Amino acid sequence: MRSTKFLSLLPFVRLAMAQNTWSIVQQGNSGIIPLELINLTPTLALMYDRPYTNPLKLPNGESAWAGLWHYDTNTATPLEIQTNSFCASGAFISNGTHVAVGGQPVDDIPGWGNATDGRMGIRLFGPCTSPDGTGPGCTVFEDPETLHLVVTRWYPTALRIADGSLFIIGGSDILTTFNGADIAQNNYEFFPPRKGEEGTVRPSKFLEDTLPANLFPRGMVLPSGNVLIIANNQSVIYDIETDTELLRLPELPNGVRIGVPFDGFAQLLPLSPPLYEPAVIACGGSNKPDTITLEEMSVNDVASTQCQRITLTAAGVAAGWEIDHLPDPRVMAETVMLPSGDIYIVNGAHTGYSGYPSVGDSGATGTNAANPATQGIMYKSTLPLGQRITQVGIPTSPIPRMYHSAATLTAKGNIMVAASNPHPFVLDADDNPNNLSFPSEYRVEYFNPDFITNNSPRPVISKSPSQLAFNANGTLTVTIPASLAAGELQVSLIDTGFVTHGWHAGQRLVFLEHTLSGNTLTITAPPNGNIYAPGPGWIYVVADGVWSEGVQILIGDGGNPPRPAQGVPVTITSL
């Protein structure tokens, strides 16, 4: 299926860098299309879909469109929800509850069961501490009549901010390929609402200016507490507390756009003490103009290889975007932050656009893209320009993962990869009367680094705190294998984010200060909620590039949002 006609366009020579070799194993079937994937506990992930006729059934026999994935058994169990969760966003809040916001209106499609309009939906899950997902808090709570957003939002972004609440960005009133001024939600809101802003939204000039490609805006909380938002080919630094646009960054170079439907990827790079200096990459997407019509677009339009990076300090912004290149063009790719600070890039396509079939020649494939990207890419975030990007040691999957695919880091330290459903209906390999190119995908894969594949020695965390206040010290009991003891030791605090549509909202890695004495590893929590917003996370110990299994931890006081300021201020250079 993969075309090679674009390979001559690539300005990249693969780097023969030494690194871990990865492998892929397929284990289990998800039962729904987990196009929204949230890592919950060491044994559970939360999956949201749209109300299809999925094989996973509720006790009443109706098809499920939400479920729990059980990592220990590689099986799924259904969850019952009310609102259509399709194309939502979300995050954990400070008390450990997961919140999903927005969604889709209900269309008249057979098999949609009893779903109601999800565009103003708020879905609460947890905290769920039961390993098998059957205990208290392990269900989705909704009350659409009294618990809902201020406005309808399809394709929004939600971020947990320093007070532990959600900052909700943009979206649209209806399903669309390009957003439009008459349907766009060019505004922000908070959940829970801020005092004095109940029932209101904040207008956004930036979102207005980035039409028509501003759906699923790529937002990231900076160590200053400000928020970076990337949409279309533009970026802004926004001050939440004063409702002020502080700075527009230089446009993405060479006309590249990463907003829907061009769908490149963006990621905040790891933050390290003491300065927590932030840098961001924005890669792939397309250099087609945003004035292009659907009729002019093709599933064979080659995506961009461009991968730009900027440091968000005064000096870094003055220097502008630093341009690198991926080894192949990418649209709709996923970025998975690894405990080492490297980024595994997976899924997507080499040509076309995101979205259900709407471009000029989409009838040929039944979707807006072609030429699946089946080999991953590794981005080595600490190396110099020209040495960061490689496919050495990265395997190729036999499963195309196109529109509506997902990937997340697990507590075991590998990557769960699932989903793909680039059609407005379920179409699997056994039910494909039109012989379209990319059927719906229920198979689940795990991408394993070689130390998991070979069961090689790894660091082990045998005891850890379940909660840690900001700027406080805690102790882990660890075992570092002798074969790794001479290498660099790192302690990573990771939020794996809300995974959907090639965008991992809220994904974040903060390296923690630490001291090792024998088997006792003393760690210091992030100094305040700007560095890591109060709420759940995962701690991994990394020795010589090999990481332990992750342990869960709650950072902050665990109270309901909005929380008062916690921790201590620090000197930073971030804008």
C-alpha cells in the first residue's frame, strides 16, 4: 500500500546512531475504536469512541462507545456513557479525577444507540484505584442538564493549569474539515468556571486570526504559567491571569501549517531544573495554503518533512525557528514522550490530510489520506541539530494507523498503539464491501524497547510515595542494576496526556532533582504548579538510558480545583 513516489523529495539522510532497538507485538482487541486514549493506572486505560456498532457490547446488548482497557489481560470491558464523546479533549484535574469535555452532535446513523449531543458534554471518571476497574470511581459520571460547558465544542483542547483546573481552548459548533467564522468557537473557558466568569467565555483574537485551520489547537503550559498555543502556521503566548496575548511568535517557516486538516504534531520538550527552560517542536503537516479548496486537495498531496524547534526565552524567540527534517513526510502522527526524554513518533500517513472523506479524490480510498506511515521515528531531544532524528532500530508495523489512531506510554514502560478509523462508519476487514483501503482497526499493539523484549536488567522502584507536595522531598526505594550504574541517572515525572487525533494534549515531562544513597533515592517535587500542574503523574527512574516501570503519584495537595498557589517561586527564563 505504501507509495515510494515521494522518496526523492526527502532532503534527509538517515543517521546511523546507536540506540535501542524496538520490537512490536500484537496483543488483544480493543472492541471499540479508542481514538481517545487516557492512561489511568498501571492496569487500566480509558477509551472513548463514537457510538458505532462496535463489537464491544454493554450488558443490555447495545454497542459500547467507551471502555476500559486492561493491560494485564489485553482485554476491554464496556463503560456506559450518555453523551457523544467523539472528538473531545480532556485532562486530569488536581484531585485526580479525569475530565473529558466536548464532543459531537448525534447524527442519524444506525447503531448510535441512546447517545445525546456531546458538544457541551463534561464526563468525569475516577479517581479509580481498583486494579480491575470495578471499584468506586470506575464509572463515567455525567449530568448533562446541570454539568456542561458554556458553549458547544467539537475539536477543542483542554489543559490542566497551575490551579488544577482546566483551560479549554477553541473548537467548532459542527463537524467540519475547515473551521469557519460562522461556526468557530474562537474563545476560551475554564472548568470549573473562574469566579466572576460563570456562564461566560473569553474571546480570542488569536483563534480568529488562525481560521480556518485552528481546530484542536496545540496548547502547552509554560514554566511561567503562560500558555503557548499553536494553530495553523501561527503561535501565541497567552497570559491566563491577565487575559492578554503577550507575544506572537514568528510564523512556522516556509508556509508549513500543522492545524486541522493539515495535522502536523507539536510537543513541549522535557523541562529540567534549575531553569526549566522550555523548547517546543512543531513538525510535519503541510505547506499547502489555507485558502486551498477541498476539491483542490488530494489524498496523494505529500505532507511536510519539516521539523522546527524554538526555545521560549527572549533569546530563543529572537533566534526564531530552527529547521530540521523528518526522514519522511508525516501527517496525523502521534508523539509519545519516553522517560529518557526522547520522543517516539508513530502512526499517520505520508500523504493527504486528516478527516473523513471530503477532499477531491477521497473516494478512491474512502478517507482523506493515503500511503500509511508504518515505521516510527525517534526524536533525540538533547542532541544537536542534524543528529536528533533517526529511524535506526525502529520497526515497521504491518498495521496502517491512519485517522483516529492513538498511542500512549504505559506503566510497564512500553507504548500501546491502537485504533484507526478513517471512515464515517465502522468498516473492518470482514465487512468491507467496497474494498476500501483502510478498514477500521481493533487490534492493539505494544512497541517494546529491547530491554523489555529481552527481559534485560532494568531499574526497579520497589517503594514510592503516593503523593508529594510541591518542592517537598520524598524517597524511593530502588535497585539499579550494576550493568547500568555507571551511566547517567534521571528521574522523570510524566503526564501522558489526553491522546486523540494526533495530539497529546497536556503531555509533559519534568526531570526531578534527586540524590541516590545506596538503595534510597531522594527526589524533590517540582517547585510549583507552573512547572507541573497539580494532579496525577508517573515517575520513572532511568539509568544509562534504560527506564524502570512507572509508579503513580499525585503532585500537590489533592484538593478540588481551583487550588491556591502551592510550592515556591523559582527564577526562570521562560516567556
